[in-house]
Amino acid sequence: MTIFNTTDLSKSINYFNRKGTIATDVVFTNEATNVSTNFNVDSLSNTSYYDVLNFTATDGYFNENDFYLFEIKDASGDIIFKDKLFVTNQDISNNLIYDINKNRYKPNTTTNEYTIYE
């Protein structure tokens, strides 16, 4: 799963190219509305194991806490890669884990004392 935030318009996706062809389009489908949107690839680079695709999103397209399906396509329209995307503004740098209950759930605190009866 890929994770984006809503603040940066310049987006980057690391992916494994299944066909070895050059990516030209990225198609995002919002799972809530089932509306698809195409974005053109701005730049493409490849490493020895994966490709890095960069594109510019339109302002306000990605909504926080929404899921999107996306497909990376080549010039002939063949699908090179498919994945799911989640949009969150939580800080996920430094290997922090996304917390679905952030600011919503307060854990029960206890002294963890117990009595053993014999």
C-alpha cells in the first residue's frame, strides 16, 4: 500500500515495473465515489530494483482518510503496476506507524494490580 498526504502536490511512487515499458499515465480511482482521474507522468527514473515515478496532483484531489486504487499505464494503455493508496496527514516519517485511532481513542489506564486467591 502506498501512502500520500494532502499537502504536497508533487507526488512520487516507487513501484516494480512488471513489463519493463515506460510509464506515461497514472489512473487513480477513489473507492468512495468510484471516480477515476488520469495524471501524466512528469519524470521517471529507475534503480536496479524498482522505478520511481513523479507526477503533479491537482489541488484538493486527494482527500484525507480516503482510499484510492491506482494503475500505472504505458503508452499503449497496458497496466504496468496496480496498488492501493491511502491518504493521511499523519507524520509517518522515521518509521512511525499510522494510527487509525489518533485523537479519537484514549486507552484505558490501570495500575495492573491483581490479587491471587489460594
